[in-house]
Amino acid sequence: MNERTARLRQESLDAIPSLSPERAELITAFYREHLGKHAIPVMRALAFKYICQHKTIWIGEGELIVGERGPRPKAVPTYPELTCHSAEDLRILDTRPKTRYQVDEAMIRVYEREIIPFWQGRSLRDQLFQTLPQAWHDAYEAGVFTEFMEQRAPGHTVLDDKIYRKGLRDFQADIACSKALLDVEKDPEAEDKRAQLEAMDIACEALILLAERHAAEAERLAAQTTNATRAAELRRIAEVCRRVPAQAPRDFHEALQYYWFCHQGVITELNGWDAFSPGHLDQHLWPFYQRGLKEGSLTREGARELLECFFVKFNNHTSPSKVGVTAAESGTYTDFANLNLAGLLPDGSDGSNELTDLLLDIIDEMHLLQPSSNVQVSRKTPDATLKHALKVIRNGYGFPSLFNADAVVEEQLRQGKSLEDARAGGCSGCVEVGAFGKEAYILTGYFNLSKMLELALHDGLDPRTGRQLGPHTGAPESFRNVDDLLQAFEAQTHHFLDIKIRGNQVIERLYATRMPAPFLSVLTDDCIRKGKDYNAGGARYNNTFIQAVGIGSLTDSLSAIQQLVFERGDLALPELVSALDVDFEGQEVLRQRLLNKTPKYGNDDAAADDLMVRVFRFLFHAIDGRPNTKGGAYRLEMLPTTCHVYFGQVCQASADGRKAGEPLSEGISPVQGADRSGPTAVLRSAGKMDHVKTGGTLLNMKFTPGLLEGEGGIDRLHHLVRTYFKMDGHHIQFNVVTAAKLREAQEKPESHRDLIVRVAGYSDYFCDLSLELQDEIIRRTEHDTFAQ
Amino acid sequence: MNTGLGSVPAGKGRIFNIQRYSLQDGPGLRTTVFLKGCPLDCAWCHNPESQSLARELITQENRCIACGSCFSLCGPGEDPSSRPEACVEICPTGARQLLGRDVDVDELMDEVLRDQPFFDESGGGVTLSGGEPLLQPVFVKDMLAALRRRSVHTALDTCGLGRLEDLLEAAALADLVLFDLKHMDDVKHREWTGAGNAAILANLESLGQVHGQIWIRVPVIPGVNDDVENLEATARFVAGIPGVRRLDLLPYHSTGAAKFRRIGRQYLLDHVQPPTAERMVGLADLFRAHGIPATIGGNL
């Protein structure tokens, strides 16, 4: 970092997350005046344009890349048309001890006076809850599943290389062409498509307008400043903002600024999940970098400075705050913008270049929470590139994460994508796979596997509430073997997957009809060609993911029951269920036996792993290929974010010896502390899952720093990663920090504010995590071959 | 049910532990099989429980929750080791452990080959260690031969004390021999390991004529064998052995102490501090001055 970027970084770290009422006020004013006057897509586009016209423009001192979603860094707007915070919500956000958002009284008053009265009953969340059937509500409240779209729009997408070749004026020409081709006589949807295309055109205009306003502000500041160097920079910023996004970028600076305007547009239009991401940034910028260096218009230092300024912008963008159950589910400031490095080019050749290394250096030096980053490791990725990434990982920030680029391609081919589209795709959010710039790959919610077993053991009754939640699938005394139990588990799972998917059909249609995203549609193939919105199936590919949580806990519970009840006959199943019902009160000996003497997933032990494979196959067949409302299909994903903590809270004690309320296992990682046979055994166990059939799996491992010292440490980690990827493993990430250090941070958070750890597919400040999650991370087995 | 703790059934080997992701017992990522039983009794031994060929019932105190399950098995005054399997079986926490498991070659092959993909990627393989493998020569040779039939890289880690014939036959089946040298002085060797070094040195000389991949391993125990005189003597001796490819200096660490206490034995090295990193560098240079490629802890 140079002096400028070090200062910008520090300012970003020091900025306190707050909520800003500006967007809420603008959109409410617009809706109040225009409600019912336009077709809905056009209304959305005009609202977007209204915000771009009136929002505060912020250009920070010394910034080279400009644009803030809110009126200043980390001032987070709200989206009342989707989720309208109550005054109570705002007060909780302002006062809660972790991941707090500052909210001033004036905002609460504006909400009480203007925002809440207008949006109550009108927000998409209110409409959605009114429309969903009772069975959905019951399951949702019982913690069977969560729903991403109840307060954030479908986002989950990443940009490809199209903006580096075309300006928005070019996209407008494409839109005009699509409009001209509409055939009212033959196409009954022609008028609807016309409205969609009209909306996309307005959205382009809106973003160009936003850029023009930045140009004007930069010129104003340039005229004011007495600092000639800064004045020149500001004039350059103005020049860039007059060029992009209207026209294609000509150089490195314009390319970055163009992306950043697009990012602003996408996250201002709606509060889509997983922010947005430039995807293969090293590949996209490579031509600009090469040309700039060759022509002498860019230096390596200059490129680095611009990239560092660009990184700071991501870090300034704290995720939109949530309300209700999801506040506990996913308490984090990170908004999951995930850069992809290395990987493959669309022609199948190695995609790494000099910028890959430069970006790794920047990631290491800046170690900001955002943007998150990953390295797509293919067979063709040079060892030197992977080792460079491992050296950054060794420093213990939990990033970059590592993905198996060859498996990522294969997973997409299985879903029917073209080879080129699959190679140009990658991973976003935590571990989700998509075809960048061409796909809406929507995460719909986490699914609680442990709850399904709990219901199967109670004939469908939820032991936490005493309510008959699921279907009757047999009392525990009727199960003669593990097959009988699994049959009941499967029946419960089918029942709730049906409820989940039926609910989702409602939600998808609500978004398609009431909450189109015209700007995101401009950026996603083939929305313009089809005249269809991103939320309505306009994208070339449309997958909907259900994320199964707790496969480690489930497997260990099943294996314990298989061994103690059905094989050894130590106790009858009803007796075990009774022990679970009383949270092992007075039955510590039984709990210890369950914890210590039964086969556990993560030890390369077939007695446990075969059950994992069986459950996985079942889940795959139960979910994969079911149609969604957008012409695409449902897919299975194995990722928890932080939901394993929430799901653990709503589950009673389980047969793996876990006590009531404790977290479930995360991702496809073994139960915390259950893997006792070393890292290779964990990878062998995890490798038994057919990763290629998923849309992503997540495996976290913890290493002590001592084990990774020197070149030898890097070599060994390198061998582990390469071998896991040979076994088709999808993703792996490492926490390199000792349990002792984490405990110390727990006790003295004030001196460990900067400690970043891997949570589950993303990194976060350890001190910002809930106590449960902190404990859970400490318990994850620490691999150190010298500790026996 | 007293299965006896003593003799190893014919056709089987008695192992103490299988360590996957083993990093210091040869090249690459390895799986190390620790065989039970050792003719030496080194004061710094990391695995004192592995010294006896007999199976041993131990209690890991920190895992014991004093539930009393094991006492329910024994009559008054009865020794729990009279029914070791039942004792281990009934313990819910795994505090009661029976050290020593008898396996045949097929079973063991099945276990050690699980990490074969990691061996392939890293140039690793399987190491037979101990205890002392040469105490169970038939099983060790069978096992090495079985690994060789599957083209797995093999290493034999030996303290060097055993029948020369067994050593040469086993070594012929091993791609690499890790050979420990603890002290060049026969009296001191006897004092700290319980046996003299004459047979060990003679075995190394013979082995060095016929095997071309020998790594010498010298534990560096301050106050015991780290004096320059001894190490110079070690270096001179090793420099004359043609088959030696490198020498690993293994700095003392005190992990053995707790284990000695766990099995009720006195630990003689409580006062010993691990050698400093600078000291280790100095010692490595001493060997390098004799033309011997020396490492610290196996890191080149």
C-alpha cells in the first residue's frame, strides 16, 4: 500500500456501519406519486432512475475509484419496498452488541412518520407472508428451513466480461433491436416484453446519469481544491465518469470504474443476496493491464494503487441489515462479493496471469473483510500460483478460499450448460457455482437435516413445541433397523421439501411479477434477447438451490443409532429417544458413549461414511431436477453460512451426543472435534460425497500455524489440496490459528479486533461473531500431527 | 475373558498406532505404522507405551469422568488388566485403552492404503516404525513385501538393534531405511538406552554396504548426546558409510514426559530444555562440514 491507499483503508476500517434513510425516503416519495401509473417493470426502472438522480454523491478525499451506495462509506440504505424495518427493528440494530448498525433518532422518526405507514402491507415481505400457506409458516417457525427471499431479493450472480467490451449505449442499441423484433401478432407476451425492454433502457439511462453526476461533482471539487495534484486527479475521475458506463472502457482505470458503477447499480436497484462480483477480475483486466504497460499509460504501481482503491470500495459496502429470524441466522457485515482468481479461460487454457499474483499480494497486504476472494484451481493452474495462494492463507485471514475449477466446470456441464459458459463461470457467495453473466442461481434457503431425523424419531412431532409438525411416519419402537428409520427420515424430508418448494413457487412468481430487476437484467444474458427479466427466467440458465445443513451431525447420529441400538442392542430406540428428550439429564455415561465410542464421519470409517453417502444420494434425488418457475431446476447444495448455529438452537439433543441447542456440523465438515484421524482422513471421508452432483459443498479445516511453517508446510498443504481436488472435492478452506489464540480473543476482544477467521465460506472478524459461533470455531478440530 | 497380553498370534503383527498424515518419517505425506515392542529403553522415548511387546491397559486420566463403569466389572481386589478387552469396551469416554492391536497383513494393507492418493500426489508412502519393527521380523517383511507388490514407497524406521539377517532382509524390501544413532560411546549408550551400541554400529556398517538409501536420525538430547565430541564421532562414523544419503537432527522435545507418568514410570529428563534453534543450526553445520547433508527435523 502507498500512503494514499493505506489511509483509505484505515478510513474504511474506522468507519462505523450505520443505516441511512435516504434511499427509503426517495423510493417512498417516488412510489407515493407514481403508484399505479406505469407497468411494474417501468415503475421499477423509473424508481431506480429517481434514486440515481437524487441520491447524495460522495467522493472521498484521495479516492480514485468513486461511488457509494449510501450518502457516505458504510452508510447502508434500506429497501422498504422489500422489507420494511419496524421502529423496534431499528432500535435493536442500533443497540445490539454484535454487528451493530448505528441508527439515529431522526431516521426512526422518518420511518414512523413516512416509511412504515406507506409500506406496511405493501412491502414484498408482507405480501409474501400473506400469500404463503400455513404449512409453510409452521415449518419456517419450527426452524425446518429458512427463506432467503423473504427480505432480500434474488441476487446470487456475478458479472462476466461483457462490460469490458460494450458500453451501456451499446446495450441500449441491443434493447432497441430486441424491441424492433417484437411481433405482437405472433407473440402474446410481446407487450409484456416491450415493458421489460423499456425498463431495461431506462435503467441504462439511470446509471449513465449517476456517472454524469459523479463527473460533475468531481469537476466541482477540482475547481475548489488548491491542491493541483488532487485537482488533476479529480479532472481525470470526471473524464472517466463521462466515458463509462456509457461507452466501453479504454483503459485499466475506466474498466475498474465501469465495473464499480455496475456494482452500484445492482445493489441500489435491489438488495440482492451476495452483493455482486466482478468474477474473474484477473482475466477481465488482463488486456487493459497488458496494453497499458506496453503503451506506457499504466505502471505496475499505478495498477496496484487503482486496485487497492477498488478494494476499499468493497469494504465500504456493509451488507444491508436484516430483520427477524435471519438476524441470528447470519450476523455479519460481509456482503459476499467474492473475486475469482486464476481458473480457466473459456477455451480451456490456464487463466492465471501476472494480475493473479498482484491480486494475491493485495489480498494479503490489505486483508480487508471485503471483497472476499477465491482461487479457482484447475489441473492446469501452475503450482507456483497455488503455492502463492497458500502462503496468503497461511497468514490466517481465512482467504482466499480454494475451489476445484475442473469440478466446477463438470458440475455445470451436468446441469446442461455449454462448455464455454461453464469455464467462464465460477463461484460466488460462499461456494455457489454459476455461469457468470448468464445465470440466475438463486439460493432459496437452508434446510435442517437434523430436524428431519428428530421428527422421524418422534413420529412427526416436534419435541421442542410438542406440536405435530410432520406426517406420522411410525413410532420409534416400530423401527427394526436403520433402514426403517431412514425411511421415516426420508418421508419427513420429502414432506418438508414439498412445502419448501411450493412456497418457493409463490415467492419466485411474486418477484417475477412485482419486483423485476431491469438493471441486473441488462447485465445478464439473455434477458435483453428474450425481453424477460432476471427474476422471471430471462437469464440463460436458472437454477434454484436448496442448501442442506448438518450432514455431519446427521451421519454421526445415524451411525450411533445403527451401532448401539440395531447392532449391539445396548438400548432400545425409545430409550435413546427418551434420553434425547431430557437432554441426557442423568445419562452422561450414555452421552459419553455416543460421543466417543460410535463411528464418526470424518475418520475415513465406512461405518459412518456409508451412511453419509446414502443420505447424500437420497437428498440429491429428492431435490435435483425438480422444475422451478423460470424454466430451470432445483439443485442441492451443501453449505451452511452460519445457519448451523441457528438450526442447532431449534434442535433438541441428538444421538451423536450433541446437547440441545448446540450448533450442528457446518458444511460437509465433520462434527466439531469428531475427526480424530488427521486431515487426510477428513478429506477421504468428504471425498466420498459425489461433489459433481451438487451446486457447491463447503469444507473447512483448522491448522495450527506451526504445521504450515516453511516451504515444507506449504508443500504439504499443496499436496492435501491437490489430492482432495483429484477426488473431485469442490472447495476447501483453512483456518490457520490456534485454539489458544481464539480463546484469548474471546476473553480480550479489545486487543483482537483485527482477528479475521474463516466462518463458513467467508471470513469475518472473530470478535463480531456470536458467542455460540466463536465456541463452535474453537471446537473445530485443530490439525497438528504432533498433538496426539 | 482373558485373551492374554503377551504373545503375538502367528501370522499377525502387533501394532501400537497408525499415524496418517505423518510428515517426518520419510518423503512426502506418509502413513506410519508403529509396531509394538522395542529392545531399547531410551530415557527420552516419545512413546514409552510402545516399548513393551505386551499389550497394556492404560487410563487416560483427562478423559476419565469417574463414572465407575469399569469398576462394575471387577471383583474386590481384582486387577482390571485380567479382563482388559471388557474394561476398554465398557468405558464410555475412551479413557481406558488397550495399547497393542494384533492385525494381519491384509487388514493392515487395507488401512494403510487409504491414503494412497496422498502418497501419489506427494511422493509419500508407508513407514514401518515402532517400537522396533525388527522385533517382529516375519510380519515386517511380509508387510513390506505386500506394499512392494502394490508399488507403494516403503520406509523402515529402525533403532538398528536386531538380527543382522532380519535387518538386511527387511531393508531389501524397503525403499528407504531410517536408522537411529543415539550415542557413539558404548557406556553412555547403555546408560541412556539400556543397551550397548556395538551391534547397532556393526549393523549399520553392513547395511551401508548393500543399501543405497539410508537416512541417519540423531535425536539431540541436551546433556546426553549433544556434546561436540560425540557428534564429531557420529559424523566421522557416518561419513564412512556409503549408503547414507542424509542425516536428520531431531531436536529433543518433552512430549514423552506425560506419557511416562501416564504409565507410572519415572521421567529422567524433566530438567532438560529443548535445544535452541541457533544451536541446532550449529550442529547441522558440524555434520555438513563432514560432507553429510544434514537437516533439522527433516526439513531440508
